[in-house]
Amino acid sequence: MSSDSSQNDQPLAMTVHSMPLVPELQNSAVRTRYGRWKMLLVLLVCAAPVIASYFTYYVIRPEGRRNFGELIDPQRPIPVLTGTTLAGDQVNLQSLKGQWLFVSVAGGACDAMCAHHLYLQRQLREGLGKDKDRLDWVWLVNDDAPVNKDLQQALQNARVIRVSKQQLSAWLQPQTDHALAEHLYLVDPIGNWMMRFPARLDKEQFPKVKRDLERVMRASAFWDKAGR
């Protein structure tokens, strides 16, 4: 009797005690789905700058025939490279990420072409008006020659960093039969070198460079803001 009773009780026991497992399984499934969506959202947020960079690049690319500057394909990221400021402080070049960079390269003695490029960089940046704070004016000094103190006064709004010529040449490169110092370069906020302007720019080409810079600012306005 007790044996039959035990057997009869077993299904009932299973029924009574197994029912609470159903909502637990449902809650577990909900938590799993929620976790997956949360992970996907985090991945999208992390990938957003990269997606934006490619968007900017390919928004400009269809207008390639109208670009004055040469688009770099594939884009080349800022290398792990340490330079020094004119004050002697060390700076990692990758710390420049987060802003558009308008870059010139020249020795510290700064010949006539160097001075002309620095002038163009300053004027073109100022010409962007409210967008100028999204563009950093950068001079990479690629030798050990001292920079004239009078010139330093005019560079208060510029980022001047002394870097190794050899290491720099592994990142930025000139057109064939030209020198690195003959060009101006544009680097996006992700840190990719993405445009090179023609060698030895003159005043007549000034508006063409300005149009390229304005186009880049417009294309990236929805995601790029001033400041790092």
C-alpha cells in the first residue's frame, strides 16, 4: 500500500515541484536576449567612429574628380611614434587623434617653402570660421635644427612636434619625384592620413584647397565635434 501510494505520489510531486521552473526558464531566455542586444549595442557604439571615418571617406570619394587633393587609398594610420615639442616635452603622435590635422613637414631652419606652407595652413584654418576648432594646424619638424624664436611667436596656435625623419617617412610619403616637405597633408580624427595636396602650392591654388577642407568639414559635421 505504501509502495503504491509512493508511486502515485511521484507524478504529482513532479507536477507540483516542476511548474516553477517554467517562468525561471522564460526569465533566463529574456535575460539572454537582453544581454545579446546590450552586447550588440556596445559593439555598435565602439565601432561608430570607424564607421564614421569610412562614411566620410566614401562620401568624398564619389566626387573624386572634383577633389583638388589626392585621396590616399588605403588610408594610413598614425604610427606609434614619440616626438618632442619645442619646449622639449615628449609627445606621442597618436595623442593627436580626435581632431582633423592639417600637416606640413620641414626642417627647423624653415626655408621659404616651409614659411609659405605655414602661412597657408594658418590662413586656411582661419578661413573655416566656426569649424576652425575642428582642425589642428600641425608642423612636423623632421631634423634637429633649432626653430627661430621669432617664428615660434607666430606659431602659438600651431602644434609643432619634432620627429624622426626616418620614422615619419614610413607614414607620410610624397608624390613620385617630390620631397616630403613639398606637400601639405590631411589626417582624419581617427588618425588616418587620407589626403595629400599637390606639391608646391601657389596662391592661385589656395581656393581649391579651401574647398576640399570645407567639403571634409561638411561631410563629417554630424559626428565630428571640436576637441578631443
